Amino acid sequence: MSRMARWGQALYTGHVSIDFVGRKWTWYAISAVIVLVATLGLTVKGLNMGIEFEGGVEYRVAMEPGSADQAAVQEITDAVVGTGLDAASSPIVNTSGEDLIRVQTEALDLAEAGEVTEVIRAVDGVQDLSSDQIGPSWGQQVAQRALIGLLVFVVLVVLMIWAYFREWKMSVAAMAALAHDMVITVGVYALSGFEVTPATVTGFLTILGFSLYDTVVVFDKVRENTKNVARTHQTYGEAANLAVNQTLVRSINTSVVALLPVGALLYVGAVYLGSGSLKDLALVLFVGMAAGLYSSVFIATPLLVQLKELEPGVRAGDNRARKHRSRRDVDPFASVPVFTEDMEVQDDPGIEEQPDGGDDAARPAGSRPVSPGPPGRFTAGERAPSSRPVSESTSAGRPQPSRRSRSQRGKK
């Protein structure tokens, strides 16, 4: 069995436990710092909205193979700014691969768009040029529909979790963890300066489902462990913490398997392909999946335990479990473990291991072994040391009675 498998088995059985619930304020503090940084990035720097949401003109400039470099980007930028048009005073120019450059400007009329097209075609190395104009009204419709889709998704998820677990507190905890992931993802996206495109919205909705999936799996184990928590003499928090430990290896494995290909897509999209939908989608997925793993383990379950501990029934059960634990600590015989098949075999206390051969080698064949008594007692064949020297018996020289059968007693 590998070390990871042994560690997972120890977590599942409770022999090794990480106190996720007991250290909830530590996790809350870490999340608060991350959320604060993400919020500052969102409010101070803001999102770099693409032309699909704000409207504008996008030019796709096909260059000679291998000539789409920073020198060509700078030359095209200077040419567009040199037109003197207000809408083209701050163009967004970046490479997309080794032979394509993208140029984005604000909305232009036909005459202004034609002027920008002419100056771009005049740049050395330009082989072909195409352009798309997107009105601001279309971008507003895209943003509005994305917001409606997000709200419908959240409402359906709340109803689904409530109907499955029959516990509204689980829905509240899951939504809090989901909001935590959303703020972090949007804040990191703003700090990175990546452009918000329809692919960004698609990836954003995808990570919401991934985060909730991991949270629901943990909550399902919490419900299983806390169903008969009174019989186990555990508090609700201890049973929930055991559930997080039991699903920890699974959560890590699932997230790592998902993050590796997404990380590869992010690397390829950002380094080799430049600006594009692949890079925008990969960044949202990578940040959202990592935040979803953190929130499902460190935020959702501790928050659920806090909400459940407000119930009088849960508080009473926790008090009974603590009283039982205190009685068990006072009475050493109350903590004797119950026999199970996987229990380790241990030697009897007070019995020393015999050397090879031992008493078994000296005992005659067919004789029964002598059962050792408790520590401090004498076994068969042993005598206690006398406190005085043994003197000669006074009956020496006299005939001793012999044991005779009842029929022979009284006869000489």
C-alpha cells in the first residue's frame, strides 16, 4: 500500500485527523484576506471588458510567418494612434500566435473604420486584414443575459440542495462558499488584466457547478456521519470534521486531475497563442477550481457546523457527548475498546516473553501447561520464600499414616 493510500485510510478511520472545524477562525481569516485583496483589485483596477460587452471594432491582421512580434505590435499601435481619431487613441493591440495580431478600438463609423484599415495595411509584413464591428447594445444584451443565467442557476441550486438534504442550513453554507469562490475568481481576473469575453462567462458558470459538486459530496458524508451521532457519543462538530477528513483525499485527487489539463491550457493560451478565448476560459477555470476546493473543505463545513450548533437539539446532544467523555476519563474501564476483527493483537500485561524453548521445552510430553496467574502471584510448583530457616521436622522417625480406601480403614 502506498503512503498516500495509508494516509487516506488513516484519515477515513479517524486515526489521523485534521481539525478543520475547530480551527475555523483561522480559515475564515485567510479567506477574509484573499477576498479583501480580490475586492480591492475589482474596485481599484476594474475588469477589462471586451468589445463584445462594450462595443467597438476588432481588426485581425494576418502577418508573414514569424513576424507577429512585439516590434510589429508597436508599429501597428503607432500607426493607429497616428490617425488622430478619438475612438482610436487607445487601441488594444496584442499578438495571437506567430502570424496574427489583434487590434481593438472603440466604436467607429464607416469613414473612420476605413481610415484605420488603410494605415494598418500600410505596415510592413501585413498580408491580410479583416474587421468586425460590434455595437454597444449587443454587448449590453450579452451581459444582461449572462446575469439572468447566473441568477437562475443560483436559485435552482438552492432549491436542489434544500430538496436533497432537507436542510436549509446546508443551502446557506453552500451559497456562502459559492459567493466566496465567485468574488475570488472575479478579483483575480481583474488583477490579471485579462479581457472579459463570452468565453469568460462560460468558464465562470462552469466553475460554479464544479464548486457546488465538491461541496455536495462533503455534505453528503456529513449527513451520513451525523445521522446517528447520539449513538457514537460524538459532538456534531466532531462527526462533521470526520466527514471532511474522510473525503479530503477524494477532493484533492479530483481537483488535481481537473487542474492539470486546465493549467496546461492556460500555459498554452497565454504563452504560445497570446490573446484569445482559450486563455480567458482557462484562467477562470483554474482560479475557480482551486477556490472551490478550498471553500468546500475550509469554509462550507465549518460554517454549517456553526449554524447547526445554534439549534437546541444539537447543543443538548453535544453536552451529552461531553459529559459521557468526562465520565469515561474518570472510569478507566469505561474506555475499554469493543472487539473488532481488525484489532491489533497485544500481549497480556505482566507476562514476560519466554526464551526459546522456555517452559514448554522442559515440560513432559502430554502434561498440561501451567497457567500463569496475575502479576505478583505464584504459579503451580512455586513456593514463597520463607521468613525463617527450615528446621528438621519433629515427626522424623515415627511411622506416618498412609491413605487407605474406605473399606480397608480400621483393619491391620
